Amino acid sequence: MSQIYLTDKGALAYFGKKSTPQFWDQHWEIEDFRKHVLSCTSEGLFLPFVKEYLPQRSRILEGGCGRGKIVNVLNHHGYNSVGVDFAEKTVAKVNDAVPGLDVRVGDVRNLPFDDSEFDGYISGGVIEHFWDGYDDILSEMSRVLRKGGLLFVSFPYMSPIRKLKAIMMMYQRHFSDELEEIIDTFYQLALDQENVLEDFRKAGFISIKKKTFDGIKGFKDELTWFKPVLQPIYEGKILQGIRPYLDALFKPFASHCALLVLKNEKDQK
């Protein structure tokens, strides 16, 4: 994918394949949906925070749930979970393979749920895929979460190494309104974490915890001359034992993604 730094957004845009329902249906295609979903009973990114902050039986929504693996994990650990996704074929396959799992077709910008219905909301790699921004998604997050409810949101972010490359003009640089000809190939943004936090603060959320992750991916993707060595390690094909140590080494300055835990303090109308 090509990368362009958007000077007006302070974000890095990725172009190549547009993030459409059809794209995700194809991306998530596998032979055995049932085995894939039910074999996953643990998860290392969101679950530890959910268990830290929300008691069992809490009602949790995953907006942009894909194949429904996290929904299944949450159920397995005693939570009342629901998933929505706009990839209709994927949702249909999950419903057919695992009918007991509550996964529905839905748009995270216009959710089919009541106000204050959920204690928690998980958004893993969703908000970055919308060229026009995530205001509508954020509004719906606030609406469906009860006051005091928890939001767990992850996204690619402007790590120190990406910010340094932007300062050194190592990316193409454009204003977003100069890119109309290639918007149809837009995939995602690496967002400025502080800007995201400010947007959520304005919407009534307060920050509880922050972490970054995927140090190897961020390092190999931005310093591409290391990619031939690091890619097989990242994929688990060789030297699996050293991956956690490399990830910890690269994480402070080169993580690909950030995760925020936020509390909804906005009074519901």
C-alpha cells in the first residue's frame, strides 16, 4: 500500500484497497467458520482490560466484529456479548456456523440498539477506515453506552517513528482535499493519539488507560529494509521465541497501534 501524510489531519493515509463490506467478506473468507470461531476461547488484547474493569454478565457490544471471535471469547468468559458488522456475507456465515452467537448485520454509524444499552463497547481497528472521520461512530458509542460504561478502542497511530518520518518529509505530503482522484482506493489512517483522545474527551469520555502494541509490525513496515528479516518472525515462521522480546524492544517508538480504555461520563438525553 502507498502512504501519504495528510498535513491538515496530522495523520498517515494508506491507499491501495478500499475498506468495503466486499473487501472484508473476501479478507475474512475461511473454510470452517465454526471451528475458527469456537476454537478461540482467549484473547490477549481486549480481554484483560475487560476483565479488569467490567464484571461478568456485563453486556458488551463489539462494533465491527468480523468473524465474531471476540464475541465468542467474551461469552466464554461469562459476559453477555453482541457483535455487529457491515460485511453481510461474513455475518451470514457466522450465523449459519454458530447460531448461538449473537452477531448481526449493522452499521457502527447507526446502531440498532437502545440508548444506554451496554456496559462496554469494543472497537478493534474500525475508526481508522473512514475517510470523512469517525464522528458518527463516536456519537453512537456514547449513545449506546450507559453513563460510566467502558469503551475499549484500538487503531493504527502516529508512533514516534512515524512522526519523525513525517517531520523529515519521508512521506509524500498532501492536504486531504487534494486527493479526490484516489479516495476510491483509501484503506485506513494512522491517527494522532492525542487528537483521538481530545475528540473523545469532547464527546464526554475520560481516559482510563493507554497502551501501544505491535512493535515489530510498526518497525518493519516503516523501516522496510528490515522487513525481509522481521517478516518471518512476525508471522511465526521462524524464531518464535524471540518475537516477544523484539516486540518489547520496538514498542516504545515503533508500535503500529494504540489502545485506549475510556469511560463514558456523558449524561444521556
